[in-house]
Amino acid sequence: MSGQSYKYLKTCKRQQTKQLGVERSAGCPGTADRQTSLSPQFLRRQQVLQLYRRILRAIRDVPAEADRCYLKDWAREEFRRNKDATDEDAIRMMITQGNMQLQELQRTLKLAKS
């Protein structure tokens, strides 16, 4: 891909994502202007997936193999157990609790390293 084509595609992508909720294609070939709205469920799902990934990344730093396996199984089971939750307040609370548990794990790992 030539440098000019790359710059053009990059500019189109920037124009498409300029406004939250509205996608603008402003001259990008093959696309039309369209209104998109990010649903609260979509945003919440992104938060949950981000939390899950961050927890698994933190677990990688656990020094003992047995502890790593236990924590990985625990995290997977917790997320699986709650995957069908639909109440927004309950989901928000679970995300908050998950973030607090992640912070606690990170603090513990930091203390263990020092």
C-alpha cells in the first residue's frame, strides 16, 4: 500500500470516528453517512470484557503456578456464572466489585515483589 493510500485511509477512519454516536464517512469510498448509537448494553459488555482481560493479565504475574491456575479458574467461573445477568444495576455493581478485587490483587502482587 502506498503512503498516499495509507494517509487517505487513516484520514477516512479519523473522520468516521470523530463524533461519538455518529459515523461520518466524508468521502470515503464504499460507505455512506449513517447514524449509529452505541447501546448501553454494548458499552457495558465492553467494560466487562476489558475487566476480564485485565484480571487475566494480572493473574499472569502471580509467581506460583498452582495459585495462577486457581485464580484463572476462579475468574473464569465468576464471569461464566454471571454471563446471563441483565439487570443494569447488578451488572454495574459486579463491575465495581471486580475492579476492587483486581486492585487488591495488583496491590498484593506489588507487595510480594518488594
